[in-house]
Amino acid sequence: MRLRQLALRLLFLAVTVPGICFFSFAIMEMAPGSPEEMLIMQAGIGRDPTAVAELRAKLGLDRPWWERFGLWLAGAARGDLGRSVTTGESVGRMVAKRLPATLELTFTAWLLALAGALPMGALAALRRGGWTDGLLRALALTQVSLPGFVLGLGLLWVFGFWLGWVPVLGGGVLRGLWLPALCLAAAMTGVYSRMVRERFLEVLGQDYILLARAKGLGPWAVLRRHVLKNALIPLTTLWGMSLGYLLGGAVVIEVIFSWPGVGVLAVRAIADRDYPVIQAYVLLVALCFTLINLAVDLGYLFLDPRVRRRGLLRNG
């Protein structure tokens, strides 16, 4: 990747993340309810105009929303995400306290999806048209179609309430991690396996694969020496971007399994109209998506030498 392309990517990141935060801020302004209404109900101060005005001034809500967004964006650029409306705690500390649990869940689910999809897709491609292919394709379709909250509640009832193998609430250790990670990884495993199957079938139809078979190489030798590298490199973009999708989709799973991550914090903030916490979560997800996208592009450059050669030819 040339320096000009890298600079354009970084410029895109610098424009995209604030733009996403801006639209999020605008949508929250249009939503019914406001933070001061929640605090008025909690404090029981009624509808006293003086008390409400003082509360709005204290929260900074007496300013226009675009001015408040500018102040928040300037603070976020300095690393200051503000303070929670409901607790008064630093939002940055709140997010930092819960972020490791979310990353632990997300990366575990990502690894489980890869570990399950690769053999599923490869075996389905090698057994194309057989009962194994049909069974694995049906399993992948079920994984993609089944909503995460339905699967999560079902697994929780079977392994948590009925068998008692995992804790019903929370976790933080391997015993409490594998079930929510498995639930989060299920849909992505189905997507991965179908993509792996299609890519493997495409590579298996190439002339150099037919030549390798004509030389007497067995199916697994052909798979190991020729198919894996050529089939998996184009899928790195999908795998990298899906990490961001898993991070965003972890919200539902965290709520179902009471996993102490950022997703639970965001859901509570939405219920409490805690705008600084919501904005911090939006900023976190937007940064993850854009940074992962940049990392995937750079990784693809190093994994596929053909991209480097094309870049060199253009420079020449």
C-alpha cells in the first residue's frame, strides 16, 4: 500500500468516526425523554421550574445540542469522555473497567467461529453433493437463521438451569465464558463455513488443482499444499470485519448472560438517558470498526504478494 493510500485511509477514519458520533448525538436529541426527566423522577423534585433550570444548567443541557456535541468531541479528542449523568463517575473509567470483559468475550467467540467454520466449510467442499455436505449446509443455515437471544436463552436453560454446568449470572472465568462465547459465535460460524465452502469449491476448480491431482496427490495433500493458502487469503477481509460485528453484537449476549461488559453498560445508559455513556459506546464501536478495517487492508497487503506487485508496477 502506498503512502498516499494509507494517508487517505487515515483521513477517512478521521472523518468517519466523528460523523458517526454526530449522527448518534442527533438521534438521541430527537428521541423522547431526556436526562433531566430521569433525574427529576429519581430526586423527586417535581416540576419546579427553578429546580429544573438549575439541573439543566448543571448538566450543560441549557446549551444548543450542536454546541454540546462540539464540546464533547473536543473533550473526547483529549481523552475526556465526560461524566455519567446518573452516577457522576468518569465515563472513561466506567468503560475501561468493563472493556476487558467485552474483549475477552468477543475474541473468544471469534476464535470459536474460526475453529468451527474452517473444518465445516472444507469438509462440505470436499464432500460436495453428498450427505455430509447437505448436513453441514443445513447446520450452517440454522446457525445463521437462529436469533442470538433465542439461542442464548435456550443454552442458558439447558446448561445453566437444567444441567448446572455453567453459572447462570456473570462469569469472568473460563467456566462462565464458553457458553456466551459459543452463543455469540454461532451465527458467524454459519456465515464463515458457507463462505469457506464456496471459496474452496472455486479454488478446487482451478487448472493448477487439476494438475496437482493428475500428478497423484491425494485430496488432503492438495488441500494442505494448494487450496488452503489460495482460498483463505481472500477471506481475511471478512474475518477481520466480522470481529467488529461481534463486538457490536455482544450487547444482546452480555445482557442475556449478565456478562459484565460494555454492552450491559450501554443498555443501562440507554434506559437512563445517560448520553455521555451512550456516546462513549458509539465512539468505541466506531473506532473498532474503522481500525479493524485499516488493519485488514494492511494485513491483506502482506498476506497476498500479488497486491504488492500491482502496487510496485503502478509506482514504476
